[in-house]
Amino acid sequence: MATLSRSQPELGARPAAAGTGLTGASPAPRPTSPPNVLAAAPSPHGVLAETAPAGRELGFYIHMPFCAKRCYYCSFNTAPMDAGAMLRYLGALHREVELLSTLPWAGDVTLATVFFGGGTPSLLAADEVAEILAALRTRFPVVADAEVSVECNPESVSREKFEGYRQAGVNRISLGIQSLDDTLLPRLGRLHSARDARAAFEAARAAGCANVSVDIMYGLPGLDLAGWTGAVQRVLDWQPDHLSAYGLTLDAGSLWGVTGVAGLPPEGLVVEQYWALARAATAHGFEHYEVSNYARPGFRSRHNQIYWRAAEYLAAGPGACAFVGDVRCGNAKPVPRYCETLERGALPIAESERLTPRQRLGERLILGLRTADGVPAGWLTERLAGDPARQGRVDDWERAGLLARTGARVALSEAGFLVSDALFVELL
Amino acid sequence: MTLARTRNFSIVAHIDHGKSTLADRLLALTGTMDAKKAVDQVLDSMDLERERGITIKAHTVRLLYRARDGAEYTLNLIDTPGHVDFSYEVSRALAACEGALLIIDAAQGIEAQTLANYYLALDANLTIVPVINKIDLPAADVEGTRNQITEILDLDGDEALAISAKYGTGVPDVLEAIVARIPPPQGDPEAPLKALVFDSFYDSYQGGVVYVRLTDGRVRPGARILLMSNSRTYDVQQVGVFTPEMRPVDELSAGQVGYLTASIKRVADAKVGETITEAARPTAEAFPGYRDAKPMVFAGLYPIEDTDYEALRDALEKLRLNDPAFSFEPETSLALGYGFRCGFLGLLHMEIVQERLEREFNLSLIVTAPSVRYKVVTTAGEVQEIDNPSKLPTPDRIERLEEPYVRSSIFAPTEFMTAIYKLAQDKRGEHRSLEYVGRGVRIQFDFPLAEIVIDFYDKLKSISRGYASFDYEFANFRPSDLVKLDILLNGDSVDALSIIVHRDKAYEKGKALVEKLRAVIPRQLFEVAIQAAIGSRVIARETVKAMGKNVTAKCYGGDITRKRKLLERQKEGKKRMKQVGKVEVPQEAFLTVLKS
């Protein structure tokens, strides 16, 4: 197993915050661990200077941590919205893009996608997004038809903002609506109504956004089957291009993960909600191309597919994670520390791990099998070689119709998606 | 060194009443070891013993004490194991003593094991010196404890010593009391050698090291000795005492306690309770009460990883060298593959062996439901002994089944009699006798061994608020109406889960068993039917529903590492599962059988 170690170049006074992503869950770093050696090195690039991308086209993730209010189910790295902090963050972000572009191998890469995630990226003004994208384009070659996405919340957008985003080069909007139930929305900690959600969607369309995705959630407390199918139907009637539907998970880093929440539906009902959505989306011409994602033909999220193909991506912003070569590394999560480190001229990498070939194969399998495309059958064969017991268990998945071979590829069925972690435990 | 200046004693107590602390104090006070070393409680030397707060192996140590009368005394402290599985070993260790210190916690007063140990010491005709410990505690009630000693134990509470072993208060008086109150050993150094083996261990250089108490005669290196139970002879290589390190001496003589080595290859050749004498001039009679410590309970031990089979065998070999009451032989199970049938004194013994295998040898094991050894008379007139229920012949080939019975003694205050009789009835006990002893009763029952090996002692302790003591020994085999109860997972019988039960209890047991299994078998991709059956008749059924949902909703970017780690943790848990047919069965399922 690769060691996950903390490297805190030029700074180490404050401990990294625990939470999601690359947490420092591993034991003390081994003395031979490469990132540790680098911690003492003068390079402002840390572990990223010690690796090189295997491919030429990379994704670029930008984390915008600020939120007007943190949703109760959310476990991502967020910070309360504050104008001063935002200004400082933007400065640091530009420094980070600049520093990344001076990596020894930066000249060899082209960006194929850019994704603004959060947090609430739609708190960024159009000109702020434009400046960031301009900086990226100055520093990195970007492919002509690059996918540029921004996650938006209904209460922080308008037709004008969408138009501004479009002019800045944004060509994909991911709208987080989560629910269309006005009694449920405030219980999730959301600041908008169902009407606001609809209005935001229409505003995006009116602004000429041709690729709009909608995020919704099921398995929510108090959500019954009728409520869910109704919401799904309404959302489908809007005719979005892409749909992400997440079953509620009580993550440790969320408020609900800590306090618990009453009224969660029984597992059987959550399963019914999964199938109700799968059936309705398919009937509307969507393909169920990943465990929680549906797209009209040609509208899959290219950026997210980079993750599921275990391909490479750069990242900027507090807590943002990059994957280059065999290194996955994550930035410091607290916004002040993120900013300070960049202000001193170093990348704010707080955690990193170097994947062993075995771990890489495991990840390629468990990420690839999240998608309807699946993985080359040879990967599975390689993983199961010399382990007849495990091979037998995986064969059972095929016999049960959960896993299927198509030509030289193998993929989970929709029924298989629903229990996929049980297979992934076998494949790691 | 004369017999008049020798004292052989043990310390007995309820758990946590301060036995080890007092032992350390005595060692430090007599300069047997320096105070710093004494910080480690030397007597309970195995990790496992310290954790469980019980002594598994007996230990012994010689203290040299200059008493207030100016004379130097040799005090041999013989430590005893502390659990019913080892009651025979306790009785032999006590037989090597003339007296016992009975420690009572001043704050807790007399408790269950205080009483049980008191009776054991009485049985061994020991002089009992009551010692009230922990008088430094704010909750200490010395006077109340004295009254208890007088009322419950029928000893003179006013003569009890009041001490704090922790701070050393009163401990010098304990040493004086050992000298003054415990009688010196009797014996004739000129008579033929007669020595009792009360413990042994295996040393890879010297072979079996045997702990002995001499009652008559003397023994030196070069002497030819005879073991009376098996008529084997050996040449003594070394004799010595424990200081507590082993220290060779020229000679051990009547009344003394020490060890001897004689190239004894296995400790099983010189078992606890054995009488050692001179080959040329044997003593007339062996010590009474020798019992060939035989395994009473049998269970299959299987490696979770098939590749660990050889490692398991090596580990079992090593354990057997040091443990005469433990046996093993290879066996195979349709469900579990290759493993070993192992024999134990009782359940605690089994758990200890399992823990040592997992801890000291780093093996992951499945332990099957324990079984006693049954006698089968077949229709062809053959007599077979069966210690694995799956080996039982089909009913049409069985003429008669017999099960082992034990004769047991229970000591308890009279107020618990009703509850004890009820428990005995539940456990198919046959009442034999009742006598009043002091302020309690001693009841004898005959029990089917199968009824008492598993949780009887725990139940007895619970219904008597811990006051009842329990001891048993094998009596005989008796015909019994027994049936084999099979457990089926999705229609396939799992041999490792089969048990033999009395027909009257089969239904209740089968029902309890499938309920427990349903709780421990995790959900799988498919529904799992758990059935209990006698022959082809299903008597109970439960279902583990198929897994409905087991999915990570979001998996993007940096979260990949965290998700992978979560799955890796689950994978670690899966390593404790054994695949039986298509069903993954966790380790604990096999032990569920005995806890239902």
C-alpha cells in the first residue's frame, strides 16, 4: 500500500483539518516515503514536481469553498461566504494557477475540461469566472471544444449571470436543486424554493445554455415514493440535458452525519426510488451512464468521466485534489491556510499518496465499474488471476445478472450499480 | 534447612482482591527481588493471564525470610490457577501446601471466588489464614469484613490480618503469620522418595520441567526416578528451586518444593498429579486423586485462509508440548476444508488456546461448535467414540447412543438452593446428595457433560450472585435419547454447524440457533435460508434477506482516496469470513452455536 503522508512545504504550524477527501488517516509516514523527502526540498511544487502525467489531456478542477449556508447533508470543504475572504481566495487561486503552470511538465499538458465545484461557485461574479478562465488559458493550452462547467445554486443565479458565464467560456451548467418539495427544502438547509429552482433552470435556458444538468436527491427524510416520482417527472419535463441523482448518505463530515436525522426512509423504499428514477429517465431517452448519473446522448459529463476512467486531473482551491502520474494529492482545506501558503509562493499541498500498481488497478476497476461503459475485461482477468475463490464469487455476479460482458468489456447492470460496493470490496 | 523452618503455602482470593499485589510485596519484602522488578507482577506472567485476570499456569517461588524469632525460614509460595476448567490443577497445587492465605477485599467483602477457594482449601485440609486487604480504600469496612469471615467462613474474624498490599501496610505481619500459624511440612527424608507433580512446562533445551513437592525422601541429579502412573523411568539431570528464576541446588528433600528435569520429552509424560518415586526403592502408595487430565470438549479448528494449514499444525504442535490436557488430530470438513479436531479441558481452555493461536502465531481461525465425546453402539454391534457430530452414523445404523456424565459438587449459601435446583433440572441434572457445610450447602449432581461445558458455570454464578462454586469430574457414559441437529444454509447442510442434542431440547435449540445465525450472517447478494433440521425434518427456519443497496452515491476527484479507504476497511472485515458454499459466514457464526 502506498503511504499517505502529509507534506506541508514552507508551513506546518497548523494541522490540516479532518474531513472528506485525502484525510491524513494513515499512520505516521514511513521514512522512505517520497513526499516526506520533498517536504524538506526547496521546490514550491512539492510532490507534484516528483511526478509527471502519463497522458497529455488533463481535467482541471477548481474548488470555490464559499457558501451562504452549509447544507445539512454536505460533507464537502466549505467556508462561510465573506467578501474579504473571497477576495483573498481569488488572489491565492490565481497564484496557484500560476505556480501549477511552472511545473516542469506543465508545458506538455492540454486542458480538456474545467470544472468549478464547491462550495457554491455561482457566488462568483461572471467577471471573476472570466478572469480565472482567462488565467488558465494564458498558462495552459486548452482544447478547442473544452467542457467548462460551473456548479450553481438556484438562489445565486440569474439570466444575466448565466449570460456572463457563457461569455466567459462556460458551456455547461450544473444546477443543484436537490428537491422540489418546499417543506423538505428548508429541512435540508437549502435557501431556495422549488419555484426558484425552476426559475433558475429557465434562466439558464434563456441565457442560451445548451448543456444544463440538474442535481436531485432521493432517500431523503420524509420523502415518499409518490413525492419522488412526482419530482422526477417534473424535472424530466423541464428537459434537462443531464441528471445527477444521489441517494442520501450520512457522511461523517456532514451535520447529519454527526447529529443523525429522523424520518429516513427504509432501505426498501430507497431502492424503489432508485428504480423509479432509472425507469423514468430511461423512458425519457436518458442513458444511465454512471451509478448516480444520467445523460441525454452526447451530454455525459466529460469532466466527471475523467475521474471514473481513473485519468488525470489538476486542481486548484482549498481541499482540491489532483491526480497526476501515480500521485494523488490534496490541498490544505482551511481557506486561510490555503491562502497563506500560496502567498508565500508554495503550492498548498497538505496530503498526498503515491498509488502502487496494485492500487491503481483496484481504483481503475472500482471507478470504471461505476459506469455503464465498464472496464476492459482484461483488467478484471488480471485482478482475479490466481484467486479461484474470488473468481468464483465474481462469476456469481455475472450469473445473477449484476455484471455483464459485452465484447471485450465488462460492466455492471443497473441492478449491479445498486450493490456495487459489495463487488468493489472484492476488487480492491 | 529443616522441615521445622519450611512453610508451603498458596494465596487464594476472589479476582482483583489483590492476590498478585500481595505476592509482589512478599517477594520484595524478603528481598527475593528488588522493588523495581516487583512492579511487574511476576506471578501472572502470561499476557493472557494478566488481561483476563486469571492464572492459567501455576507458578511457584521460594522466599527466604528471617522471622522475628531470629531464625531464617524457607517459604514456598505456590500459585494456583483460577478457573473451574482448571480445578484439578488447583487441587493439586493446594495439595502441595500446608496452608493458604485467603485474601478478602475490605471494600467488597466475601465474594464468590472467596468462598469457592475457601472450600477448595478446606478440602485440601489446609490451614487458612484470612487476610483483609485494601484497608487503605475509603470504602474499606474492616470490621464488617471480620464479621463476614466469622459468619460466612466459620473462621475467627478477629484473627484476620488487616493490610494494604498496595502500600505495604501490615505485610510484615503476614510473613509472621505464615511462620506462626501455618504448620511445617511433615515427612521423612530417609524414606523412599515420594514427590507430587503439581505443574510442569516445556523448555526447548531441557524438555519437561516438572514442579514437585516432596513429602518423603530426597532427590539429587543422577537419581533414577519412576513415574508411578505410567511406570516410566528417568535419570534426573537437575533439581532446583524458583527464586523466582530457576536455580539449581544439590538436593531437594522431604517437605521442599522445587523443580526437576530428567530429559522428559513431553510434559504429557509427567502430568499434574503424578507421583514420582525412586526406581530402586519405590514408595508404597501413590498420591490419591491422580486424574489423567483428559480433554473433555472437542472442537474443530480451521484456518480461514487455506494456506495457513501448515502454520496452524506447527503452532498446535508447539502448544501441545506445554499443555498435556490439549490434543489435536487432522480432520476435514465439507464446509471448512482442512483443519484439526482439538480436545480441551473446557471452554475457557478452548478460548485460551484459540487466543494464543491468533495472538502468538498470528493465525485467523474458525472454531466450530464444541462437542463432547459420545459413544455410539451400532446395529452391527460396534462401539465407536464420536467427538464430531458430523461423524455420527445415520440413525438406521445406530443401536444406542451414550453420552458422558460428570459428577459435580456445588457449594453455595442456602438461599440459592431453589435457583440451583431449577438450573440443574434445566440441565438434565440428577440429584445425588445434599449436605450442610458451615453456613452453606454442598449439593452433588450428575450432569450430562454436554449440558455443563458451555455456559453452566456462568449461569450458576449469575443465579447465585457469584457465590456458588462448581467442580466436576468425569463419571461414566449413559444411554441417552440424542439426535443430530443439522444446520442448512440455502439447503446445504453445513457439517461444521451440526450439533448433537437431547431430543427434548432439539426444537428449542434449533430455533435459538437459526435466530442467532440470522443475526450474525451478513446480507449477501442473494437471500440466505437458514434451517435447522433433524434428519430430513426442518424444525426451524430464518431468512437473511438479500442485500438491497450497498453503493457509494458520489465518487469524484479527491474523494476517491477516502472511498477507497472505506472499502479497504470493509475488505479487512471480510477476511474474517469463511465461504461456505456460496454463503459468506463470519467467524463468530460458528461459535454462535454454543452461545444460543
